[in-house]
Amino acid sequence: MPAPEHPETEDQAVLRDYWAAAKKRYKRGDYADYGSPDWCALPLEHPCKLAGIVAFAEMWRKYGNEIADDLNRQLRAPQELVHYATTESCETAWRQLLAKQERIRKEAA
């Protein structure tokens, strides 16, 4: 087999290895979802980061319009990401729990 005209540079080898590792992660399903907190926490050079991008790109290819519509809907009216309990909601949950326990005691008697 003849030697390649242009030998692979070190940068090309690193990129080839990175891509190969990312493809393996993608095929195994071993990656964080694109944009998730886990994905954002990964360093750029982690193969799981690229695998998450590949997975999202594949979803976009299959469901592009649906994904775009869903993203646009969420951007127009984002859902509350964190719900902080109020004193009233805690008291309501407590009363419901007590009522449930009372029903269970009566049924057992």
C-alpha cells in the first residue's frame, strides 16, 4: 500500500480520535442531552459533548419542524424551571397527607 501523499498531522490525528470516540459514545447512547445541565458542564474536548451534538443534529434531521416549533413555543412562553414551595402549598400538602393517613387508619380498623 503506497504511503499517503500528505501524512496526517498531529492535529488531524487528535481530531480523528476525538470524532471516533464521540461516534462510539453516540452509538452506545452514552452522552448527555444537548443543552442539558450535564451537557453544559462537560468540557469541550469531552467526546460526550460532541456525541450529544450529533444526537441533537440527528433529531433535528428527523423532526426538524417539530423541534423548531417546540423550541419557539418554549421561548415565547417558557415554563417555570423551578417551583418554590410556598407556606400555603406546604400546609395544603401536609393536610392532604394527614387526611390520607386518617383514611388508611379507618380502613384498617
